[in-house]
Amino acid sequence: MVSRIGIHESVEAIFPANALRESLADVEPDVRVVTSDDLAAVDALVTFVYEDAFRDAGLEWIHSVQAGVDRFPLDELDAAGIRLTNSTGTHGDSVGETVAGYMLSFARRLHEHRGKQTRGEWAWPAHDAPFTVDGSSLCVVGLGTLGRGIAMRADALGVDVVGVKRTPLPVDHVNEVYPATDLHEAIADAKFVALAVPLTDDTRHLIGPAELDAMRDDAVLVNVARGDVVDQDALVDGLRDGRLAGAALDVFETEPLPADSPLWEMDEVIVTPHAAAANRDYPERMATLVRENVRRLASGDRLANLVV
Ligand code: NAD
């Protein structure tokens, strides 16, 4: 039974820790904001970062405020008897809208106009640059929470949506679902390719030189998954060589994106700071997940979003 929940100060990178504490005022366990020095005072931890000290602190349960838990040592936590839960299921709408925004920006040239605005420049884009997303095409790689949120919004905008899924069963708003083994075929005709897979041994550098070659020359790559899902050097080369037309990137091999990265300077690259899921409702959404698992812990039910 968990009686003291710590909210690790690292969540401040995403939202005010006290906002989550206040949202959890109704749960039975004591909830407090903690630093890594206070771990002995709690038996569960809600956190953004992972530190080895968490594994050795006698915690029963760790909740990651992110969906991706690639930074957590799953085997070690399992061996230590610590349950880890994640925040998947919460970002389909926010990330879906962000990806719709990227697509609209490329189609309607909004990033280009904004760039010109900063220079006080009044000029139309090249006559053949603007298009409508209505009638364009998108391949969503990974059809979980994010992928479905992206597909639904793209479908509503008139985009022809296909997708890639390990188990290629039908998915709403996706006209054709390809198995992971047919990735090249799935991405070959898409104007937009959106990555929404977790980072695992199977998905590291899922998009490399061969996949960039398989894509259309005028394709735009969207990565809202994890930076390492893409071979970033190959992507930079591909953008320079015109092997694809552009990219909207929320995640990078190194974050923050280093100041000397060529990606900052590319006109046809939109860089966002791992903020595709940013939302003022974030603390309340986390509170809903934590509250539900506090209830399940008390009743002995299997935890929601259990990773290990
Ligand atoms: P999810 O678990 O709901 O969905 C992931 C899907 O990818 C699952 O359906 C899984 O079967 C599928 N998948 C795994 N390997 C695959 C492969 N090789 N080919 C095709 N599909 C594969 O997770 P989610 O909430 O949709 O999040 C997905 C990932 O996106 C997270 O793991 C996280 O790394 C990242 N993410 C980023 C942000 C952001 O702010 N940019 C926000 C949330 C999640």
C-alpha cells in the first residue's frame, strides 16, 4: 500500500509540480513535492527524469509523466520489484493537433511567411510551393495513442491516411494498414510521413538512408516519437541533397538541439522543443492517471499503463 507519493521536482520541466500536488489533494496518500534527497520520505514517485537513486530508494511504484520510458532501465526496475507506469493514452489530441499544424504549415507555407515576417519581407511564396493538405497523403508509422490521434485529425482535413502497425489490423481513419515489414512500401507514396513509435531496439534508426530513399523527393518527415528513431545525420544529408523536401521535428538525438546543429538554419525544417504534447491541462491529466492507479493499488487491481 502506497501512503506517501513524491512528485519529483524534475516535472517542473513540463508543468508546475505544485499544480499536480493540488490536483491530487483528494487522494488518500500524502502527496508532496520532493528532490532526489527526499526519496526516503516517500514510497511512490511521479517523475520526469530517471536517476539510479530511484532504483535503490525502496520505492514501490514510479510513474513517468511521459509516454516514452526509453530512459528507464526496465530490467533493473523489474528485478528491484518496482512497478513502472507511463503516461501513454494522454497525448493523442495534443500531439495530433501539433502534427496537423505542421502539415498545414508546410502546405500553406506558414513557416515561410513567419520567417519573412521576422525580416519585414512582403512576398508571396513560389507559385508552385503552396498546396492544400486536402487531397495530400500521410503515412503514420505506429498507430497507438499518438498515431491514432494524428490519423483522425489528418482524415478530417481530407488527407489520404495509410499507416504501419506491427499487427496490421484495421484502424479507424486509416485507409490501409501495412505490417512493419512493409515499411518501405507504406512510406513510398506519402507526402507526409509521421513517426509515432516508441524508441526500442527495433525502432532505433528505423528511418535511415534506405527509408529516405524509399520516400518521395517532395516528402516531409514528421518526428514526434523520439530522436533516435531517425538517423539524424542521414536526415541532414537527405535534406541537403534534396532527397526529401522538409521535416518537422519535435525530438532529436541530443536534446536540447545543440546550437551548432544545421537543422536550426534550414528553411524547410520546423524545429519544436519536444513540446508536441505541451498542454496547460497536463497536470490534471497526470493527476487522473495517478488517482486511478492509487485506487487500483488499494484494491489490488493491475495498474493502468503498467510497463514493468
Ligand atoms: P503507444 O504505446 O500508445 O503507441 C505506440 C505504438 O507503436 C503501439 O501501437 C506499438 O505497437 C507501435 N509500434 C511499436 N513498434 C513498432 C514498429 N516497429 N512499427 C510499427 N509500430 C510499432 O504510445 P504513444 O502514446 O502513441 O507514444 C508513442 C511514442 O511517442 C512514445 O513511446 C514516446 O516516445 C513518444 N511521445 C512523444 C511525445 C512528444 O511530446 N513528442 C509525446 C508522447 C509520446
